[in-house]
Amino acid sequence: MNMFRYLKITMWCFFGVLGFFAFHANKSVLAVSPSEIAKTSDSNVWQVALDGSGQFTLIQEAIDQASSGDTILIKAGTYPEDVTVHSKEGLMIIGEGRDYVFITGEKRVGSLHIGKWPYGATDVTIQGLTVTQHGGLGVGIFNGSGVHLKQVHVKGMVFSQQVQGVHIENCIIEDSETTGVAFANSSGTLVGNMIHHHDHGIALGGNSEVTLRRNVISDILFEAVLMTDQSKATVVQNTFVRNGGGLAFHDKTEVVVRGNIISRSKVGFLFTSESQTTLAFNALYENQGDYLLHGTPPTPIPQRAGKTDVLVDPGFVNVDKDDFRLRADSSLLQIGEFSYLGALPPLLPQQ
């Protein structure tokens, strides 16, 4: 068995274990705008505070009390709880800030579960807090739809199984024991996230369909994006730097990849013969191999290259200090239909 198949089988077996447990078991305080907590007349706003100044001292107590459409505000503090949201619709859970509110888990695999077999959760928003993994899982999303994570810091894996319309935006996802974000038979969008220091960055399997836009994925041991089975993806204007691999397309995957930067990785793109790819206006620089066909060893396959791809220095501000913005004189400005390539806006000349 080759290394990739070993990793794939190991990864999905681990996901299966997580699914089993799910079945059985910058100082900037976020200002909550009126539009964020605007509710109908029969909705409530609940507050959780460790010092007793709110209605609850435990997050789970507030969730259990809340009705669909309610808002839960969480004051600063560390909450060593196993938190589960299920059978709720339109619930908003808003922390005082991801530098101030910490959910650390207690006994279960996964500190925060959204949805629960056989019950789901619909249109649930989690915002402004940090979740620390417990038992190898940070956030598990199961059997629901319309789940939003915004400005959340996850120290561990985010795992989505049979969920439609997951939206992960402006989050930091780091330091899992396996994969940063994994989708199994799910759909969703990842926008503006920082994903780093995992075995794999993003893994898509089954019939998942995901859009990746303006994310920075760095310092991944293996692939930044790993696609298997019949998964589909649209990957636009992301930055992939210092990873073991860039994007790997296996089995009968389908993907459109446009306007990205792939730099300082062992592999830019890794294909299997069955995968279907459309590449355009991607920048590749200082990778050990840019376009490779899966095998032992992988072999160059320049015919799979995007005809409009460019092989130039991105001109990062300071890659050694993780500043992946483009300098004002970068060669990756005004490329094709893109004002710039990659995830981050370039510096203005006066900066």
C-alpha cells in the first residue's frame, strides 16, 4: 500500500471514530450590532457569565433553555464544557471575543458539537470565541444545514459530516492532530481563514462540494488541500505556502483552481489520471515539483498545467515572518481578471 492510500484510509477511519462518539455521546471585544441580535418579539437574548451576572453560568444550560431564533451572549472566561447545539433553528451564540471566551471540553471527543445524530441544527451561528480540541476534535458539525462559524479560533480539527451550507469565515484553525478542516459528504464555503500546522489542511471526501476563497494555508505536513472520492471544489484566490504538498486531486474529483499562489512546497499540483481539473492564472514558485502525476515516485506531467499559470516570485512582504501580503511592486498584480493573485490584498505604494 502506498503512502497516500495509507494516509487516506487512516484519516477516514479516524473520522469514523469521531462520528461514533458524536452519535453516542489583538484586543478586540466583538461589538454585537443591533442587526446581529435583532429578533422577533417572541425571541430572547440570554447571557452566560461565570461571575453570575447573567442568567446562566454554563453555556450548555443557556443552549438548552434557548428556543429557535434566540441569541446567547457569552462573557469572557474559560468554560470547560462539552457543548452541543441540536434541534435548534436560527440560534446565535456570540462570544465576547475569541481572545476572551474559551470552550475547552470536558469528557467527550469534540469540545463543540453542532447537530447530533439523528437530530440536526439549522442556521446556527457561532461567533467570537475559541474552541480547544478534546480527544482530537475541536468542532464537529453533524447532520444539519446553514451552520456559520465566524471569527472563531479553533485549536484542533473542524469536522463536517452530512451537513449542507457550512460557512467558515475569518477563522483561525490550527494545531490539530490530523486535519484542519474535513468535509465528508458535506457542502460549504471557507472564506478568509488562516489554516496552519496540521497534517492536512483541508480534506474533502465522499460527495462533498466546497468553495475555498481567500484562505491562507501554511506549514502543513502533507497536502494543503486533499480531495478524494467524488468530491468537487472551486478554489479561487488562496495562498498556499510552505506545505508538504499543494493541492492533490485523487479518484474522480472535479475542481476549478484559479488565481491562487502555491509557493515553497514539495509539490504544487498532484493529479491522478481520473481527476478533472481546470487551472488558470495560478502562480507557482520554489516548489520542488509544480505539476506531478500520482505514482511511486510521482512523475512530471506538464500537459496538465494551466496555460495561463505563471512561474514567478510572488513578492511577499516577508515570508519568513508569515507576512504573505504582496508588495506594491509584486508581479502578481493585474493578472487576468484578478487585480491580484492570492488571498491577501497587496500593500499600497505608500505603505
